[in-house]
Amino acid sequence: DVTGRPIGMIGVGQDITARKQVEQEKSRVAQELQTFIDTANAPIFGCDALGLVNEWNNKSVEITGYSKEEVMGKSLVDVYISEDFRESVKSVFDDALDGKGTANFEFPIFTKDKRRIEVLLNATPRCNVKGEAIGVLGVGQDITERKKVEMEKALVAQDFRTFIDTANAPIIGIDHNGLVNEWNNMTVELTGFSRAEVMGEDLVKVYITEDFRESVKSVFDDAL
């Protein structure tokens, strides 16, 4: 009243229904994203701007043996990456923090029981609402078995190469154009032509006498 005594109350309200709906929608999307990360069938891990782990999904736990509690807040590069790869992995993370993602980067990570796991990584920046990079999100693929197969194939190829080179018989190969692409040590010894001299040359035209060229070419054509 005029004397300053309270005689009632005036309330000023604001309709925040739309804002609450937006907040709820954001919360729902964030929860769905977190569920997607946690249950993804690929290792997903994240680091903050200091390189400390702040994301470690179920698949990362499964393939490394390290629980989320064990790795959260630890330096991913310093603790879980072998010394010979630390610099290159750190460079990938630094690039992501600069806004430059990296695709198909291969590096090893060691499990809790000291096994080496080969990972194919895609690293992208994690940004705040202002679009500023505040961390890195890495989506990986366990390619350990694939790498083992590749190594086995390379060993087989090397063994085959050694077998050809050291065979106690001349071994000659040509491509579909009839150009020499294989010329082993015994062939060098018998003909006197070095591998460097014959590679890429037409075997029939250059090294077969004219009276046998047609029949030799026919044999090669049948083989092709």
C-alpha cells in the first residue's frame, strides 16, 4: 500500500515450453548418440584437447581388455601406444584438433595382456557449439587378422620368389603381350642374358629363332 506494507504479490512468468522441448530433444539425441557409440561394432574412443581419454566404448573394452574406468583421463598416446608410433599417432590427433580429419590411418595398440592389435583409424575433430575443436573422436577397425593374412601372403610370395630364383632349371615368364616378366638365375646362366637385359622384351621375336617363332608363339597363346 502507500505505506509500503505488502498487500499482495505480482508474478511475471515466461512460457518456456518450447525451450524445454528443445532441451528434451537435445538430451534425447545426445542419449541416442551415446548409445550408438557404446554399442557400435567398432572401437570408438575420444580424447580431449590434452590427449586424455574421455570416450571408450564397449568394443574398445572388448578388444583391448582395458575397462572404461581404467583408461578415462589417461593419455592415450603415452600409455597405450607403442613408443615407435607415438609421434605419428599424436600428429594425427593434433591435425584433428586443427580441424583436419584423417582417414585410414594404421597403427598398433597394445592390449592389457600385452597382445598387439592392429587398428585402422578414422580421426575427426570433436567440436563445441561454437564449432571449435575441443577433442578428437576416433572410429577404428580391428584389422589384426587381415594384417596376419597379408603377412602370410607376403611370406608365401617371398618363398615362391626364392623358389623361382634358385630353381635348378630355367624358368621363364611372359605377360599377355608376350613380354618377359620372369627370368630366373638358371636362365641367366644358360643364356648369358641378364635379367635386366630381357625384362620387358618380346621373348619370341627377340630370343627365339625365326623357324621356331610360330610354334613357340602358338604354345604361349594356348597357355594364355
